[in-house]
Amino acid sequence: MTPRGRPSSARPRRAKSSTRDGRVWHDIDRSRPHLLPTTLDDSAASLKLRAAQNPFAASTIGDFGVAVRIDGPEHFAEATLVYPIERGRLAGIDAPTVRFFRAEPEAGGWRPLWSSGCNRALDFLWARVRRPGVYVAIGLPRDRLLQESIRAIALERQHRSDGDEHEHQAITEAGFQALLELPEGALQELREYLARVEIQTSVEGLPLSGVEMGTGGHPLGFVLPGRADLDGLRKRLKSLTTPRGLPEEELFRQPEPPRNGEPPWDLPPRASPWSGVDWRTLAHLTVWDHARTGYLDHILPWLFSNDWWMYQHDIQHSGHASGLSDIRATTVGGLYLHATVAVDGPVVTKPAVVDGKIYIGSGKAGGVGGTLYKIDLASGMIEHSVPTSGSAFYSWVSGIGGSPAVVGDRVYFTGVHGTVYCVDANTFAPVWSVSLKNADFAHNQPLNDPNADCWSGPLVVRDKVYVGCGEGESASTYGFLFCLDANTGRVIWCFCTCKFITGADNQPNHIPSAVAAPWAAASGFTVRANPPETGCSPWSSCAYDGIHNRIYVGTGNSQYPHTAQPDELYGSGLISLDADTGEFRGFFQPSPDDSYWPSDYDIDVPGSASVYSIGPRRVVAFGSKNGSAFVLDAGNINNVIARRQLLPRVGGTGVPGDRGTGDSHIVPNGAGRENSSGVFGTPAIHYGLRRLFIGLGGYNGMALDAGAGIDQTRTPFMRAVDWDTLRDAWPTALGADNIARYATAKPPMYTSLEVGLSSPAVVNDVVLVSTGGGQPGLYALSVNDGLCLWSAGGLPGGQFALGPAVYGNFVVVGAGPRVYIYNLGPRFRFPPVPPRYRRPWPWEVVEELRVPPILPDPPIGPAPGPDPGRFRDKD
């Protein structure tokens, strides 16, 4: 059963298409407060929304004038309240702390809605609501002295919660005593000092919008709520009536206690930082036969490492973060840009993050070679780098085009120019390297394949390295899958992806005579007559299934001009091989009917597959450049469990039996052309909701009905689908053009010239996706309904941003010639900064402060905290 209580194979009911006044969901006036459906139920259309007054305005200072009343039945299916807001209205309020509160006059108090928050980038507040009533948005003051006074009040009240109304009022008055009784000059001097310290030490620099500036640009302190002056603030504090306390106090009592990156017991010094358990003590447990995915890492996250150790996190390419992370829907609004690291060329892959270190490669646009970097996650400092050299067949970029894999103390990575490297993870000293396009007797590499490119990141499992190499655009180049010894780089087997003869599948270690080294036959390889087609490059990284001991890899088109479906074998599909021997185990190729236009050609499978379980059945999911996604039986990939055209269709969902028809606004190529508008990445998995998240959109970008790209107003840059049916998991509604759109994911979907070339990442109840196109961005969306919870702009335009990696409370993405590191804070900065990065406060700075002695001494520095470790997922 799914979390909604229906069988996971059941067909979900499509949402009704319009609201009560006849407007479809995606056409609602989003410049005004509005309600949106959260589930596939459309009951939000029956609710009424109107302006309201705060019934307890005298008991709060964090109220900034946002109050609405929702009328409807006593209980209704969850809906999402969206309240657009001008940034100036939040003056003096710490935006990441904002939550909606439901007023409860009958109880004389408030109830915080923890599933609410503020999207600062897109300028709206949001809340999940289930009951009618008055909802008021409240946040903590931005001024640190005022904010910390409220924190002290909250702690004191929590310790004396059984007091009467008079005692509670006294607690409030005592907490604000310094603000009310200090001489105005001393108080202003303190506020100015606190603002200056934060400005000088904050990674975000000078927050001009939140600081009151004096003559010469000197900070006078953070803006007070409502832009009040000190006299106005004092009047407001004196008028507070708090028989039950201030609602802001609840904002210090989050429902998700921070885990601090540690297990629920005390650790001795030698065991810190906690790095998860030794996987060998965990791997033998029979519980994995009954709860293979999702459940245990949800309730016991401290068992697992935070490591995102290869492409899409693990050998199954799940895209699902592991270990302890405080990033979730209610906290993700606190992500901030922690560091930006410049590298020597464009980043065209996803990073790996292991033991607090980022491993990422750069390319060279129009040049030769690239560089692998090791970057410290906490400091943003480059610790090591190693250059690569060699020319790629494609002239637009060379260097490193696949994610590195970090296993033990070694880093494995590939150069686009066809070389696989292994270096020491600590020193970056070379261990071995082998060219996959120049024959190498010492490494048992039998091929001279001069134009072969290597875009796939290495898969490393059981002391073997799997990687693909080839080129579908070159008439003289053959495609191969390789299995190498992880310790030496020696070729164990290779498999040609170009079909030798009709009626029989290829065998491992059979190679065409055109590329065979003179010694190949004497070394155990079978030299065959050249196959009729030389193309069919394995573009993607290999995924691994330990149940069947198989690898799965997507292939590109065969040699031009024979690239229309059905393509020549083994082109434009998914191939499965035995992981130990390379024996052929199956090949699946989409049919012409799976393409957006049946006569499309050059429809590669650029992204990797994802492997997971549906009940007792192991499955593999992947997407194609033709716009379709597939779920196949991992044991027999010709057994199709689900298929769907993900690009929007007129009058249908794209699933068999409800295909609908194509629309030239969405894929303007028309018939008989290359389809460059579909899926280029890898699905990310949410095990709890049994959903896949699949990036969508072509490398030509979007152009509104201009005939050059897919249409932004109709095409989402990511699909959220059930993992067994591929039907939409987020609520949708039909537009007047008879095309279904997500109801809650706008904005940012349907509003910008962005496409989802990336592979998403899932952490807790958040899915993170980066986009390309006119102005790339990084977005955090709710896995439940697609509501945008946080976004970060500023990524370089016209560049690839192929997806984030998540490590604990950090999110890392490469775009253009930079690596962007985001961290969770400031309200929810867990775990604390590791001890080696602490900087004590200099006493000479503290002593400069001249205030009456009633204030306590300031802290010397932040408390030490753990540094996350590693764990290798067991398949």
C-alpha cells in the first residue's frame, strides 16, 4: 500500500480540471493569496479564502501583517496556502524562521504549522492546511539582541510552564528588561556592534536590505520589525500582553530535533566524528531480505554514512541521500551559499562527496584535457588536483565528463579522451591508468579505437570497475563496455555494443578486426569480421543489481544515417550483462510509438538507469531522449512493467491506452528529425512515497512557441511519477489546450526558460533539481506535491548544471567553471562547525564593547561538532 492507503499499482484519480469559478489551477492569479491542491484530491477548490486580522496582535512582535481566513468544512483534504509577499514587508523579520500560526481563540492561544515557511527567492509564504480558521504569519526579529531576548524568554517559560498568567507576563517583562532599561546610547552602541560583528564574519557578507545604515555607510544595527525606531520598539514591548507567552517562542522548538550527525548515545573522543557503522557488520543481516530499501535508513539514519560516493550516490544510482541530514521541507529555506570554488573549465558532471571532501572534474571547452579536484567541503579550499591530457573526438569539450567514484582510499574517474584513472584519495598520487582507445598489452587492453570517447563515470563494485567507451557519431569508431580490475586496471572482459551477426547475440571478448591489436587473438580475445554498424556508444554510467549480479547501461544511436527506431542493435536502448563474465543478458529498445513523433531519430539513452525493488521484484528504470521513461524487470529487461511518454501530450497522459497526441509547441522539430527534448538524466528515488523524479527537457532549451525549443508554458522541467505506473504523483489539472500541468509546482515550472537536463537528488521529503537553459537554477521542491520550498539563482547562464549531490546538511553542484557549496543555516545549522574550523573570538574585540555590566559575557566560540563519515551501501 502507498502512504495514501491505495494499492501502489492502482491508477490514481486525476484531479478535476478547474476551480469553483471556472479557472484552471495553473491559471489562478498567483499574484494574490490562493489555495492549491496538495493531493490528487481536488477539494481545495471548495474552500474560501479572505483577508483577516490577527486576533492576538498585542501578544507578538513578529507579526508583519499577513493574516488570512479559510472557510470550509471542519476537516478537509490537505491544501497548500500560498501568500505572495513583497520583500519589503518582511523588514526586520528573519525570513527563514517565518511560520504560519493558526489562531485558537477558544483556547486563547496559537498552534504553529510547522509545514509552512517562506520562499525568499520566489517571494511567497506557504502553509499546509487541513482545518478552517485564521492563519497568521509570524517570524523572529532579525535584530540579534531582540531575537536572543526572545530565546531566553522561551527557555525560562519552558522551565516554568505551570505558572499563572501574571507569572507569564512577568517572564516576558524580565526578558526584555535590558532592551527597556539600558540607556538609549548604550543600547544603540550594542546593536551597532552586534550588526558589525555579524556583517564581518557572515559568509553572506553585507546584507544591505536588513541593515539600517548611517552616515558614510556605517551599520547602525539590523532593521527592527516594522522599521520601528528604538522608541517605537520600546513602546511595543511595553504594550505586550502575554498571558500564554509570545507565539515566536515556539519557533525555537522545532518538531525535528537536530541529530548533530551523531547516533543516539554518547561517543568517546576516539569515535568522533561519527562515520556510520562498518558496512561489513551490517551487510550480513537477513533484515535486508525483507526491508531492502528506504525503511531502515529512514528510522535508523545514523547507521549509514553521509557519503555520496559515486554518480547518483550509489551503485544502484538511486539519487537518494543517506545518513543524517537536517534538510527537509521545514528547514530547507535556510540553505545558503556557503562557498564558491573556481575550477579551470566547465563542470559537466555531478560531484562525489566522501568524508567531507568533494571530488569533481572539469573540462576544457575547445581545449585539451581537464582536472580532477579534491575540495574541502567545510572550508571550500582546494586540497589536491590532478590534470588530465588527451584529445576527445567531440571538440566542444574535453577533460572529465563522468562522476568520479571514491572507494576505500582510491578515486576512480574517466577522461572524455578515453582514459580511466585511479589515484590515491589522500595524496592524489597515481595508482594506475589505462587508455581504452590505444591498445595496452600490460593492461590486457586489446583495442585501437582512436576516436573513442568516454562520458560514463566508473561503477566500482566487488573490486571491479565498469565503464563504457565509444562514439556513435564517428564512422570508424566502435562502442565497448569494459570490466577492469580495480586494483590494477587490467581488462577482465570487454563487450562490443555493435551487433556482429543477425540472429545471435554478441559474446564477451569478441572484437572487430578493424580495431584489434596484433596480439589480441593470442591473449584470449576472439577477432571477428567487422560488424555492419560501427556506432552505438555507451553514453551512460553503468548501474548494478546485486540480486541478479548484472550491470545495465544506456546506449546511444548507431552510425548515421541508420538511427531511426528500430535502431541497429545495440543502439538507442538499455543493455544488460553479467557483471562477472560480461555474458549478454538482455537488450531493450523503445519502439517508434514510444517517441514523441514516431519518425524521430537519434534518440539516445544518455542517462543511467536506476535499480530498485517493487515488492519482491527487482526492477530497473530509465529515460530516453525520445521523451519516454520505462520500468523493466531487472531479471528480464524485455518484460516491460510500465512505459510512458513524459513530454506533455494533448488529450492524454502519455501512458499506453491514454497516449494523447503530440503538440508542435512542445517538440517543434516535427517528424523525421532528431529528438533533443526528452530525458537526459537519471531518475532519483523516494523509497517512502515510492516515487521517481525525472528531469525533462532538451539541451536546446526552451523558447516560447518560437519553433526553436520546447514550450515553457506546457513542459515541466521535472516529472514526479509513481515508480510502478509512471503516472503523475503530483496533482495535475487540464488547461484549455487539453494538456495536463502540475497544479502546485508553478512557479518555477511553466514560468522560465529552464530545462531539466540534470539528475535530481532526494533527501528526506525534499527533491533537489538543477536546471539549464537561459539562466540555470537550483530548486528544492516538496516530494509530496511539487511546491517550491527554496531556490538559488546566480548560476552561470548558458552552462550545464547536471545535478546536485547531498552530504549531510550540504548540497553541492557544479555549473560552468565553478563549484557551488550550499549549507543549512543559519537557523538550523547542524551539525556545528567541526573543531578544526573554529576560530575563537579575540578578547580585544569583545573588550571594545562598552555597556553596563548587567549583560553576560559573550561566548568565546561555537561548540565543537562531529564531522560526518562514510558508509558503503549494500545492494
